[in-house]
Amino acid sequence: MRNRSYGLRHKLAALVLALPGVFGRCCFLFQSCRCSRAKGSSTGISPKALGSFINFIEGELQEITGKPIRLQVDRESADILLLHNAGGFISWPENIEAFAISFEAAGVD
């Protein structure tokens, strides 16, 4: 699944980047596609930085619940696929924490 969505995102980004006259080099969509092609995320967050945010959120979850709750990213055969904006990990980690606590309480893997 990850490879299909990753490939689709890169094809869309290539299309937008190939048409700068239509989208304009300064528009948000153009800049977002450049970040997506370069970093894999429209926000420009790198996989290493995302890993740091995940570690931080898991630490917060440990403090809140008293037990380890692991955030699983790109895991095959997961019960739920939660699509969340990368910016949410940066600006609103409490939203990610709320999802993780809810899924843990529901016994969802």
C-alpha cells in the first residue's frame, strides 16, 4: 500500500512541477510538490525528523497512560489506516496521542 500511494504522490508532484506556467513557481501547490519530491512529505519533514516526533509522542503517551503505546507507521495488515497530515505531528501532537489512546483502549492493532 505504501509504495502505491508513494508512487502516486510522486507522479502528481512530477505533473505539477512540469507545469510551472500553469501553477506558478511561488504557489503553495508548487512548493508543496517540490518538498514532496525531495523529502517524501509536502511539509518538508524528513523521515528522520518524523521519527523524532514519533519518539517524543510515544514518551508523552508513556507519561499520560503509564504504559508503553507504540505508534506504528506503514505497518502492513494493520486494523486501521489513519492518514494524518505530517504537520499534525509537529503542531498538534496531542491529536496523535488522542488517536493512539483511543485505539489502544478499543484493542485495535
